[in-house]
Amino acid sequence: SKIPYIKANLTAPILDLRTFNTNHTTSLLLPNLISSAQASEMIPATPIPYSYFGIANADIKLLIDKLIINNSLQASNISLNIQVNNSVLSINPLKLNIANGEITGSAALAAPTQRASINITGKNVPLQNLHQEFQVSENNDFGISSGGNLDFTINLKSNGNTLRSMYNNLDGKVAAVVGQTQIQTGKL
């Protein structure tokens, strides 16, 4: 039987992800992550639904003017080209702006080999504007009172059949350079 082919150009002035999950807060969980000896325990052992990748081939272009991820994090000018071909999902290119910084990249997830890769580069992302919880509004706040721009590169590969196994098998590099920054310690 022939696999269906989907071709779509989708545009949206705004996409609010908060409407998809009203029960969970997606705030930054760094203190819990840092205090945990086994960070992988925080990643669920949820199976990756590879069987869905063979349902159809696709070429989807997605343009979103504003993406609200949660109350503290937003992105703008999102542009994605998503393709599925023979059970291999690829996103290339990925472009977006966060806090007026530019982020570009690509990603792939291959069902036949259960392998994934992600390559992301960020340039000129103002660190204190990256996430609302980083911003200082009172003397007792912990956060970034003034900061330089963040440049980063993420090049990771992995394999596995669950989210946790993908996490445990991560291999690659993450590098970040931050300009001069002042951190306010508040009441630590």
C-alpha cells in the first residue's frame, strides 16, 4: 500500500502552548535538577512512538509570529521546515528569536535506527531577558541584574526507545559564552 503524503504551509500570528496543559507549570526547575544525584530519574521512561513515523510522509512549513511557551518564556519569528520521509523526521531549518537573540538549528529523529540528533546555535541572546525568572525586580531576588549576550552551540546525538534512554545515551557538546554579567544573590 502507498503511504500518504502531506504537504502543508501553516502560519499563525500567535500560538499559546499554555492552553495545551493547564495542570502543569513549566517553570524553571534548576534547584531540583542540581540537587538530584541522578538527573535521569526526572526524565520519564515514556516510550517514543516510533510506529507513528511510518503513517505518512510529510513536508510541512510552519511560520509563527509569537509562541508563548509558558508565563515566563516566549519566542518570536519561528520558522520550521518539518519533513517526514521513510520514517525519518527532520527539522531543517529551525529559526526563531528569544529575547531578541537569534537561534538557528536542525534536528532529526530516525525511527528505523532509533537515533536522534540536534544542532542548535544561539547568538546575541540577552541572558537576563532569556527567562522571566532570571529578571530581578526586588532587592531580595536572586537573578541577573545586568548581563551580556549569550552565544551558545548545542551538538548532541543519542539513541533509544524511551525518553529516559535517549537522555542517558546523549553524546556531544554544549558550549556557551556569556558577556560580562552581574548576578544578584538576594537572600541565599
